[in-house]
Amino acid sequence: MSDTSSSPDAQPGSGAEGAGTGQPPSIRVLAQYTKDLSFENPKAPASLQQQQNSPQINIDVNVAARALSDADFEVTLKLEARAGESEDPLFHVELDYAGIFRLQNVPNEHVHPFLLIEGPRLLFPFARQIVAEATRNGGFPPLMIDPVDFAALYRRNLAQAQNSTATTN
């Protein structure tokens, strides 16, 4: 869990069934699925020829969560990778990979960080494999995305949200 708690209005739901009963917090994965997958190889077959230099690869990672009920939440891990120049890419892959999680015995103030740190941490290996297979099936070496520190990503996004709120007030 994160040492940073979010504001109550940023929480997707309570997820605190049984909180305070002395039971340890738990997270169960009820389902995992691909919501959206796109792979583009706009310069094929020329892009499949030997390249003189390795292309620059830009990877973006984002996470979203929404409440489905008091204890069930959907967490979506969004991965986007682009190889080559932005106006002339060799390939572009986008994946929205989601899971439905059931939280039990999680205090309300920890639901948001629990979902946005532990949820994507559990989804990441599967999403990484899908991206690797998509790039390999597109004729390129498999793109093996480095592990992501979702706690640091959460803290950075929380700080950016607080800064944008402070500048608008």
C-alpha cells in the first residue's frame, strides 16, 4: 500500500466490507480481460526489413478504476507503445487490459491506493505478455516492457492532481 492517502472524493467506492473486524485486507481477482487492443504496422512490409539503427520506443502507462458495487471494482491498465518517429512510426500498439477485483476489509482511506497500485501490479504481467505477442505477431521482436513501479506512478498522479487543483483555486 501507499503511504499517501487520497481525498475522500477521489475514492471510487467504499470497499470496506467488514473493515474494523480484525480481518486482514484482501483482494480477489474475479475476472481479467482485454477491453481494447490495437496494433498498427503502417509501413509494412518495408518496416520489417533490417533497420540500420534501433528505433526509439516510447511507452505510456496509465491506470483507471471505477466502482461496480460496494466491494467490486474494475481496474483498467492502459499500455501504449510507439516505435520510431511520432509522425512516421514503425509500429504502434495500444492495450486496455482490465480486471474486476473484490476488496474486503480494506479501510475506506486505503481503497483508492489499493486499487491503483495493487490492481495494476496484478494485471501487469498478463498485459505485458499481450503486448509482447502483438509486436512479435506484427513481425518485430517481442516488446518486453520493463516492470512498472505502480506506487511511484500513483504518487506522481496524486501530486499532479493536487497541483492542478491548487492552481485552479
